[in-house]
Amino acid sequence: MEEKVSKEIKKKGYQIFNENKIKKDFETGKRIHFLVEGDSETHSVIFDKEKNEFICDCKFSTLKEGMCSHVYAAKLIKEKTRD
């Protein structure tokens, strides 16, 4: 089931993606690591290939508020660079 994402999160995620404020840092057999420029700091987003889930180190994500704009941007770049 797809996680519901607010319009504001989608808007911020697209903005991060469109302004090239996200890059794939490196990839291992189990994870893809992204660096995302936030409003005040750079965040680390990790995609766990085995669990098929994203994790972000921002306060929004760590407080279990749902998907953040950093993860949404990482999803966009992951879709764009899919083999």
C-alpha cells in the first residue's frame, strides 16, 4: 500500500529534485545512500533494498510524522535512474 503524502511534501520534494539538491552518494548491495540539501542542513537518506524502504535523518522523519520531502525527492531520483 502506497503511503499517503501531503501536497506540501510532494511540492517540496519536487523542488529539491528539480533544483538538483539531491545526489546519489554511493550504493552497496543492500543500500543506496543519498545526500539531500535541506533548508538549513544536508540530510542523509538511505534506501534499504531488502526492506524496500527509505530512511531519513531529518527531525520530521525521526519523529514518525510520515514521509518527508527528502525521502520523496530520493524516490524521484531513484525512479529516474532506474535501470
